[in-house]
Amino acid sequence: MESGLKAITSSVNAELKEDETGSNHNLLEKLQES
């Protein structure tokens, strides 16, 4: 489980680095769906 959380965290961080403004809302929606 912990390794899964680390994978999610790293992918989230990568997305935030790509677009720190526009993708934040979409990212939150994605997290809430899962």
C-alpha cells in the first residue's frame, strides 16, 4: 500500500510541475473520482 501511495504522489507531483495553474482543479477532480 505504501509503495502505491508513493507512486500516486510522484505522478501527482509530476502533473503539478507540468502545469501549476490549470491542472490543479482537474487533478482534484481526478483524485475525488478514484
